[in-house]
Amino acid sequence: MSTEGRGQVWRRLRAQRAAVAGGAVIATLVLVAVAAPLFTAIEGQNTTAYHPELVDSAAGGVPLGSFGGISADHWLGVEPGTGRDLFARLIYGARISLGVAIGATVVQVLLGVVIGLAAGLGNRFLDELLSRTTDVMLALPSLVFAIALLAVVPAGFPRPVLLVLVIGLLGWGGTSRIVRAQVLTLKSLDYVAAARLGGSGTWRIARRELLPSLAAPVITYAAVLLPLNINSEAGLSFLGIGVQPPTPSWGQMLSSATTWYEADPAYVLLPAGFLLVTVVGFTLLGEGVRTALDPRAASRLRVGTGRKREEASV
Amino acid sequence: MTGLLTFLLRRAGSAVLVLLALSAVLYAVFYIAPGDPAQLACGPKCGAEQLAQVRQNLALGDPVWLQYWHFLQGIVTGHDYSTGTGTEHCGAPCLGLSYQSGEQVTGILGEKLPATASLAIGAMVLWLIMGVGSGLVSAVRRGRFTERALTGFTLVGTATPVFITGILLLMLFCSVLQWLPYPSYVPFTEDPEQWAWNLVLPWFALAFLESAKYARITRSSLLETLAEDHVRTFRAYGVGERAIVWRHALRGALPPVIALSAMDFGTMFGGAVLTETLFGIPGIGQKLVTSVRTEDLPVVLGVTLAMGCFVVLANAVADVLYALADRRVVLT
């Protein structure tokens, strides 16, 4: 994509209020997640310290005080039962959620692009093989297969990395299908034929001529994948098969919250809220990116290119 | 008619191929997994004596492809397992045997199927009513407000994980309003009324997630049909708007809705893991999770394969239904 094209996409993105809101939410979350140690240092808490004095052991471990024990020391209250600081656990949970989702999306996109390119450029046999494999990948209930894969890996393997790999390996089907379709269209265009006549090999054509044109659809689809991957990680951790304690994750907090929703609603609402805001934020941003990159949709936005405006003013 | 027959045969053939590929991959994963396969199959609490039996049953001395072949053979013809006291016959389709509980996977599936089916059927009825209904309304009353409401509903509905919807429903109806008791599954054969009351919340949780998709599809295909020439001709002849929508336009929206339902119904059988776990419904999904927790790998393998089966079957059925319902589809 040329610099001018990039500027134009950026302008179209900024013209959409919902996308800007989603982007702002995500940017804030990423910032908080990256600076999590700083924030917990300011608060003076950590994710693991137990505070039995902050929960009412007579009432089964419900946090003392209102709204789940919110206080100047514990900004979002404490976990029922253990009294661990919720703010610290939530923002460290954001690290897991965002880290796993972004990592898995990268794996999915890389695999999808490579496989889609190979299917689109390869011979008939390779195309048939890869396309059928893609169909299978898309048809599978990926959550079930993620569960099965996670079951066979020994407990010692670092869990977040494992989640990135499993979610990534099971989710490349959509990208590869889109890339293959794009490649088939692009292949027949004159400029690719010209490159071929000019003596470029398949690899060079893929890299120099096709990849740049694939950027827009792939980025659009990656934006759709991100919130799905956030939900996958949360779901697996909710089932107790994802991130293992004591590492905090939102899905895991929600799973333990299922026994507390009556006594301590705040403990349910906080991780649920964080998760929802993140997913909706990514979805809005993704929708905006799609509109910004789609030349047909963009005309509805009534955002001219910079150049046109200049011409008009002259 | 021959076109339809070849289409059906081709579709069935590709479904079988997919299932074969699936079983091979699953088997390979379990074989390649680090550690002793016998120990993996038997579980962490397995004694030396039992381990030797497992080794004999799995015939670990044979080459991998032969082991896989025996596994496939077991599915078609059944398989004999030697236990401490004698042999246990696992009838076809034999998907394996749990060394921890001594149960056969097929038996487990049969036992857990009613709960999963209860969940899937009720949820599907609800999401069809909610989804098609709201799609219909928003297509007929076109306007900024309905359009925005539907977009918002679709966005939140599809983005919210089912366990969040579920917990919020539990909080609202069981804890705050106290209209419903905390759900605990009652089999239909025992007490149909209690069965329904205890499944209402999971049904709604799933329907909320799924119906958004149906609303969008119904709306877009209705709008498409309503803009077609023949509908304009009906209008010109003075056919009422109601008749146009119900008798003509809705018919055009049916094929995608039917196909999608078939697919989602299959996925429910293979993937209502989260809903079943949250609401404590003793179905296939919950069994999968508990087997993972107890490291009962033969059950994990068998159940996963069965779930893949349901989904592949549902996809094939969806394709066939779509082709039958929409005569515009060219059969290949």
C-alpha cells in the first residue's frame, strides 16, 4: 500500500465514530495491559497476595465492604474467598487475553496466507488438497478440537504459548480461503501476466505482485478474527483447560465467579465487563477497518481524498 | 433426477473422506504426544498390571498405521479388550474404552445424548423464532431505528460469549428476581414440565448468541426478494403486502435459514461445551471437559471424533437441504 493510500484509509477510519470509540477502548486496554506492573505498583498490590482479613469468613468468604470490597487500597475490590486484589488480577488478565488473541491471530494469518497462496498458485493437485483441508478446518468445531489438543500436551508446557499455537493452528481456514480466492482473481490480471512475461518466478510474483494486493482483505479478516480469538481463550480458560492458576485470566475468573454470583455480584460483573468491552471494542474497530479498506463502502462515508479537497479549494 | 443422485453420492463420499482424515489426524496427535501412549490412554492413576494390559490391547508393538487400522476396524466391526478377568467386547461402532471407569465410549455417548439433544432442540426452536422474527420485522419496517437496533443486537449478540450471557441470565432470574430455581437438569422422561423449566435459561443463552445471525440472514434475503421484479408485478396486480411477505418473500428466505439451522444444530451436538459446563447439563460437552480434567484420553478421543462426526454430517445435510430447497442451485 502506498503512503497516500495509507493516509486515505486512515482518514476513512477516523470518519467513523464507532470505530474511533472501539479503537480508543482497545488502545487504553493495550496501554493498561503493557503497563500493568506500573499500575499495580501505584496501587501497591499484586495478583497473588492473599488478604484473609478483607473477606468475611463467617459469611463464607464474601468481601467486606460494599461493591465487592472497593477501597482506596483495592481499587476494584477483592476476590471472594481469598481476598486477592481484583484490579491487579483484571489488568494482568488483560495481558493474557490480548496477548493470546493477538499471538493466535498472527499465527492464523501467517498460516492462512501461506496456505492460501500455495493453493492459488500451485498445481491442480496441491490446490485440491489444500482447499479440501481448508474446508475441513472451517467445518470443525474448533473449541472441541482445541480441548482435545490441550488434553494431550503435558502440564509443563507454558500455557499461554500453547493456547496461541492451538487457537492459531485451528483457525487459519478463513484466511486461506479468502487469500486463495484473491490469488485466483489477481492471477488473471494483466499486471501479473506482465510480471510473468518479464521473467519473474512464482515466488517473486507472490511476494512482489500479489502480497501487496492481499493486504486489505487479510487485514479486514484479521480484525474479525481478533475478537473471536479473545472469546476462544476466555472460553478455554473458563473450562479450566486454558491458562492455569495462579496466572489470572478473565475466563478463569468468570468460571470461579459462577459459585459467587449470588453473594458477590461484583466478582461476576467485573471480568464479564472487561471481556465484553474488549470484544465489542475489537468488533467495532474491525467493522471500521473493513469499511475503510472497502472502496465501495468508503464512498458512503463522504470522505474525499486530501487531494480532491485541495483541488476544490483551488 | 440423476443429477440429484450423483450430487448426494458425491456429498456423502466427501463427508466420509473428511471423517477419515479427521480420525487419522486425531489418532496421530495422540500418538505423537510426548509420553508413553499406554500411560496416556490409561490415565495418571494406572497401576503396572493395568498398564501391561493396556499395552497388549493397544498392540503398541505394531507399526502406527496398523494400530490406526485396528482402531478403524473397531469402529466398523467392534473390538475385544482384555480386562483383568477376561475379555470385554466393545460392539460396533466401537470408539474406545475408558480404562478409568471401564465404560465404552459408545455407551457414554448414548447416556449423554438426551441431555445434549434437549439443549439443542429447545435452543434451535427459540433462535429460529427470535432470529427469523426480528429479521422479518426489520425488513418489513425498514427505517433507521430498526436497522440500528438490529445492527446493535447482532453486534452484541454475536460478540458476547455464551457463558457471559448465561451467568447474567442466572444472576437476573435466579438471584435478583428469583423467578427460577437454580437450574439442575431433569430428564424429559421423568418430568417434562421440570425438564423445560430447568432448561429455559440455557436455551435463551444459546438463542441470544445464535439468533442475531438468523436475523441478519432473514433480513437480507427478504430485502433481496422484495426488490425483485416478480414481487413488483404482484404489487402491480394489487396483491396485499402481507401476502407478498408471507407467501412469496419469506419462501425465498427459507433455504439459507434451513441450511444454517441444520449446520448449527450439528454444531450444538458437537460444541455446546460451554453452555453445558456453565449450567451443569450432563451432556456430551460436559463429559468431554470432565474427561480432559481426569485425563481419560480414550474418552476424549472417542467423544471428539463423535462430535466431529455430528458436525460433518450436519454440514452434509445442510448442503443437501439447501440444494433441495433452492432450485436455483446448480448441482455439481
